[in-house]
Amino acid sequence: MSAAGTAPGRRSRWQLGLLLGPPMAWLVVVYLGSLAALFVTSLWTADEFGGTISRTWTLDNFRDLFTLEVYRTITVRTILVAVAVTVIDAVVALPVALFMAKVASPRAQRLLVIAVLTPLWASYLVKAYAWRGMFSNGGPVDWLLAPLGLDTPGYGLTATVITLAYLWLPYMILPMYAGLERLPGSLLEASADLGATGWTTLRRVVLPVLFPAAVAGSIFTFSLTLGDYIAVKIVGGANQMLGNVVYDSFLTGNNMPFAAAVSTIPVVIMLAYLTGVRRTGALENL
């Protein structure tokens, strides 16, 4: 009886292994293998003139990253831009997600979800160039700020932050909406019955439930900003970020090992970020 009872369980485990084995193996080979190749390449050097790669182990690329001030400045700038984009998206997404989840009717919820997803259907380049036109001299932003006596920010760091915040906003709204949708309305009613103000309810009831969803959204906005270089190139002007250094080192400078070394910085930053948010317990509550 025992052997017969364990046979179906053993067979189901084999079936599960056959089902998940190939995609998991492919993930390990493609993802972890590419990261390993990236790190190995960063330990090589390239000839300054011909770009010929010398497969000699060295830490010169990382030494340049840590000793040259220009790369330290670019790294700090990239992190600050990623933080700014994440904070802006969180602030904008909170009232939108709260309205979608707790105020809008079911029909309106479906329409709002479609409205949030619609920008993702448009081309990334079209949206980036649209914002370039928005910030150009004589553009809509310049037209709106002129009566206030203000000048358009033009191409630069401000335009970069605004453009990236717009591009990644849906990735913050949707996790927040999903988290708030799981919040029972009875908790909000109980908070109101106990005499809590709207701000108290938001701080003690809504935000603790929303925190894991906000962390999930921040992983997208933070990581996507760290690696972006196209929108930065289009609207950022001379404001370089790590993605631009990788692009220029690989294509313009023909220095693949140094580009690989620069690419390890966002990877290390995201690993540290994921480790930090995991210790908060946010990921376990998703």
C-alpha cells in the first residue's frame, strides 16, 4: 500500500522535473552564463589602437573605475537619477493606484488599467523623441513656462529624470494597484469607524500593505533606469550615465573589456538593492 501510494507522487515529481528542467537549465545557461562571461571579459584588456583583446588576467579596468574621478561621478549620478525616478514614480503612482483599486467602479478599473498599459504599446524611441520635442526651445514645455517667466529645462539631467519617470511609470502603478486591490475594504471602514483621519488610515493601514508592492515596482524602475542609455542619449545631452559609458566603450572606443567592467556596476548595485529589500521582508509578502 505504501509503495503504491508513493508511486503517483514519484511520477508527478518526475513530470514536474521534466516540465521545469529545460527552461530552468536554459535560464542558468543564458543568464548566469552571460554574467560569468561578462565578469571574465572585464578581467581582460584591449589594445588602445586596434582594439585587439588580450586574454591576460588583470584588474586594470576596475582600477580605472575606482581611481578616475569621472567614472565615480558618473556612477553617483546614475544612482541618484535612478533614485529620483523611483521616488517620482512612487509618488505619482500612489494616488493613481489608490483611485483605481478603491474608488473606481469595476468598469472604470478595466478602462484605467488599459490606459496605464497603453503607453507600453508605443515604441520606446517614439516616446523618447516625443519628450525631446517637448523640451526643445519653442516646444510645449517652453510655451507653458514662458508666462511664468521660467525657461525650459532643455536637454539635460532634468529632462532625463522626467523622461525616464514617464517611461517606467506603468511598472510602478500596476504593482501598487495589485497590492491595493488585495486590501480589504473592511479595514478602511474599521479605521474610519475608530475615528482615524484620512492621513492616519493612509499611514497605518494603506502604506504597510502597499510597501511590498512599492518595493516590487521600485525594482523595475530602479534597474531599468540604471541600464538605460538610449533615452539618456536622446534627451540628456552631455549628461552621461553608466549605460552610455558601456555603449561608448564598446562601439566607439572598441574596448569590450572595459565596457564589461562598467556593466558589472549596475549588476552589483542591483544585487545589493535586492539583498536590502529582501531583509525588510517585503519580497516575501508579495
